[in-house]
Amino acid sequence: MNDLVNRDLDTIWHPYTQMKTAAKPIPIIKGEGVYLFTEDGKKLIDAVSSWWVNIHGHSHPYIADKVFEQLKQLEHVIFAGFTHPQAVQLAENLLSIIPKNQAKIFYSDNGSTAVEVAIKMCLQYWSNKGTQRQKILAFKNAYHGDTFGAMAVSGRSAFTAPFDALLFDVEFIDLPNKENLSTLKSKISQLKSELACFIFEPLVQGAGGMLMYAAADLDELILHCKQENVLTIADEVMTGFGRTGKIFASDYLENKADLMCFSKGLTGGTMPLGITSCKQEIYDAFLSDDKLKTLFHGHSFTANPVACAAANASFDLLMQAETQQNIQRVETKHHQFKQQIEKHPKLKEVRQCGTILALEWNTEGTSYFNNIRDILYQFFLEKGIILRPLGNILYIMPPYCISNTDLDYIYEQIKIALEDI
Ligand SMILES: *Cc1c(COP(=O)(O)O)cnc(C)c1O
């Protein structure tokens, strides 16, 4: 049985893992609904949706069938000079549910590449128009991915420290609130002739610690960017496809971003796939008889048909009334639990946005490396629940199909943790 673990340790380097001190990886041999099954027969509730990607449960039979059918039909084809039914269908599907100002779909492989593409589109948009605009505006504590461009527009932290000197300069501003809005707006006005774009995670900063902020304040910032002719990018990689209670966090906004990034829940968490969408005006700025105005970006697996088939299947499931009801049900259950515990002396704050519930533990220092993280992680694992705190921030972000019984069990265990730890 240890064979798999030993073979892993002999050969594999895991993500975000200090390989010297980390516990051995847990072999998972099956997934079904919200459950993951370990090699030694334990059943774990996946309460973090396997790094926020899973929305309909593991190994969903409908997605599996569609993927299998597609594999037998066409596994992959070069996407320059060629197209295929799944890519066209997915573009139509997505355009039917994202804000109406979005006109074109560009495919890539994951959330980080979706962000890279959005940034390159904005920078080259200005360059194609013969204007020099090379500064990017982002929020402090932002997370937009781990490739260099995505890292550069993310908040500087312990994770970026070894690379900081090589990351391009970005203007970081505080999250908006009623008090600082006018200061933020005048900063944007001051910088506007240099600003290529403003990138943000709408409503929830995920990896930054499930930090939440008001749609109305973001709305004002986006409107101000429009007035000042600064492009805006909504990074919906984590917030998309129902996470925040509506299909997109942008659905809470009146002013829509010029570009949007998608991944994670896009394929229901089945296959890697990224999408950058943009409004017509961005696309048009690349149309030219001058070949140098082309967007020179592409990946070997751009619009992989199998990944697109998984995304189309996930779309079908997301549009079902039952899924929409499940999203509302999880949101209501989280809300009730929040009211029960938010006054607990061990908690500094409890935050909720749709299906995301975050509990900030009252500890010294809020660093990711906080001890409480390891203690809580281990505590819940022993209870058969995968919860992976960000430092002192414990959050639940389950697949929408999670049952009330499993939610209640998780809430019960959190209450015990609040008493005992
Ligand atoms: C996870 C995440 C990314 C990066 O996506 P990957 O697929 O992990 O590269 C980008 N933006 C946000 C908001 C994310 O949560």
C-alpha cells in the first residue's frame, strides 16, 4: 500500500509543498460526488473543491460520457487555421451567459495563462493604437496566478519574494470602501495616461485570504476607469460559474469589465482550460493589413477539444434548475451557520459570498505560515474533511452538489474545533 507513496516520493515534486517537512501525500484512487476515496479505504469530503475547481462533484457521469465521446471522435487539432465543433459551441455557450459587452473568446490552458493573455491584449491594444501605455493597476493582496506576468500583477508576498526584482512594476491600490473611493479615483486620474489596464478579482480576493469587498464600490471604480479610458479586466477564474451565488461575480455589477478571465470551474474541474474574453473594440484594434498588429500568442493545446467538451458538459449541468437551486441552498446554509458562530471569541471575522464561507481565526499574525493552519488542516483531515486554511483563514468552498447532511457535519466539526483548538 505504501508503494504508491514511496514511488511518488522517489519521483515527484509537489506544488506549494516543502518537500523536506511535508506530510506524505495521501493516495486518492476514486472520486464520486463530493467524496474522494483514499487507497486505504477512507472517504474524504472535498470541502475545497480540489483547489476551487470542482463545481458538480467528482467524476460526474455526464461530463465523463461527453469527454469519452469526444476522445473517440477527435482528441486534438492545431487551433491556428483550424476549428472544431466543441470550441465553437463553448464560445457560443459562454457568450450567452457572460456580460453582453463581451464579444470574442480566446482559448488557453489555465487561469494564469488566461490572465497573461488578458494583459498582453491590453498592452498591445495601446501599442497597436500607437500609444505608449505600459503601467498596470491592481489591488494589494491580489492573486492572478503563478506565471511571471500573472505573478507581477499579484500582490508581492513571501511567494513572489525570490522573483520580485524581475517582476514588472505594478501600481497597487487598496480595496475600495466608502472612505477611500475618492482617493483611489484621483490616483487613477493621475496615472491615466500611463495606465494600460486595471485587473481585479471581482468581490472576492481568493488566495489573498478570501477578502471580500462591496460590489457598489467596485462598480464606481470600473465606471471611473471607463470615464478615464483605462481598460478593465475582471479575473473571474475563481469567482466564475456560480461560486458567488450568481453565475459570475460581474453579475452583481452594473459596469462591466472590458475583458474577463475564466478557468477553474469552466470545465467543472475536469480538465485544464483557460479563456480570455474581450469586447469588440479590443478585438478590432488587432485587425489590420499590418501583420505586426496580430496577437502573437498561442499554446500547443489551445482549445483542446476534450477540454472544450468537458466545459460544454459542465455548462449544461450549470444551467440546470437543480444546480441553481443547489447554489442557493449552499448559500442559505452558510448564512445560517455564519449567524450561529460569528460572535465566537476565537473568530476575528466571518465572511460570506455565495457558496464561499471564510472564518478568520483570531491569532497573532495573519501569515500563511501561521501554525494554526497546520493544526486545523490536520484536525479536519482526521474527521474526514479536506479544508485547507490560508494561514489563519479557514474557508469552505464546496462543490454545489454537497448534501445538507455533509454541510451540517462540516459545521459541527468547525464548532468542535472552535471549542477544542
Ligand atoms: C487560481 C487563480 C488563478 C490562476 O489559475 P491557475 O489555473 O492556477 O493558473 C488566477 N486568478 C485567480 C483569481 C485565481 O484564483
